[in-house]
Amino acid sequence: MSDKPQAHNQFMTEFPAISAAYEQLATAAHESGPLDEKARQLVKLALAIGMGHEGAVHAHTRRSLSLGISPAEIKQVVTLAITTLGMPNTIAAFTWVNDILAKS
């Protein structure tokens, strides 16, 4: 099962040239610096939380788990949001993360 939202997968299937270019860009971004895969994934989760994108938080929580990142590490990313994003946004992210953690 893909860790990406269904709409994302459908879009990428329907537009294969865009998909290929997007994947090339993603690969270049991931390989552009010294962060390891775990650190990159936690940053991506934090960015999804900061943007308030429920689907992306779900996807990056699933991806984090698949990389062996623990629920406690994932939840720390959520708690770090509180002083920057505020309580309501942090609670929203907490519920989105827990949607996935409850299924694992």
C-alpha cells in the first residue's frame, strides 16, 4: 500500500510526465545535503504539520513508521509545534498522527 494519499497517486498516474519530473525533483532535494533518511522524514512530517495538511501528516506518519521511527519520536515532532503553531494547530496534528498510530 502506498503511503501517499489516494488523490496524489491518482494525479501522478494520470499525468506520468509530471510524475517523473516531480520524482526527479524529490530525489535531488533528498540527496542535496547531509541529513539522513530518518532526519529528512521527521522534517517532512514537521513541514506537513506546519502547513496544516491532514493528508500529508497522515502520509508522513505512515512513512515514518515504515522507516522504523517510533511513535514517541513522531509525537515529539507534534509537541515541538506547540510554541510555533499554537495549541489548536498542535491538537489538530496530534489527532491526525493518532489516526495512523491507532491503526499500526
